[in-house]
Amino acid sequence: VKGRPTLGFKPVEITSMRVAQYYGLSRLGVYVSSVEKGSFAEQCGLQYKDYISAADGETVATVERLEEILNNKKIGDTLVLEIIRNNTVLDVVLVIGEQTN
């Protein structure tokens, strides 16, 4: 294991309702902006525009908080994300991957 832990997706923090509305989003907070091909995030079904409300039971309001939670994980650990997609709350279990680049 050489790389840093990665979730396999890129989070984005929406802090303005104007920006949220531009992208067709209904709330402020952390969203999935892209999912890496072949990643655990893709395998577990994480999708573009999923809203991330919690990670391992802790509220996630900023990308910084999500990264703090990730930094306490090791490659191969799991992370439970509570996401909201189309007004439905879902729990997604991710296996922490290795960032190699």
C-alpha cells in the first residue's frame, strides 16, 4: 500500500442557493460531482448529484469534514455514506480504495 485512501468519487460543496438552482439541486451541502470508472464508488452505485448527508453516522456539511472522516480510515476499511437521491434516503457502503496518482 503506497497511496492515500480514496473514496473513488469527487465531492463538491455547494454553498449558494443560486449555484444549487443552476445545477438543479434543492439543498446546500456536499454532492457527488463525478465517479471514477472501476472504483468501489461506481460498483456500489454512487451517482452524479447524490447528496451526501452523513458519513459513518456523522453529519457531513462540508467537503473538509468528509475528508477528515476519510483521513481516519485505512485502505480496505469501509465507510457508510447516507445519501439522498430523488428525495429517497439511501445508505451506501464504500470500501476505501488506494489513490495511486
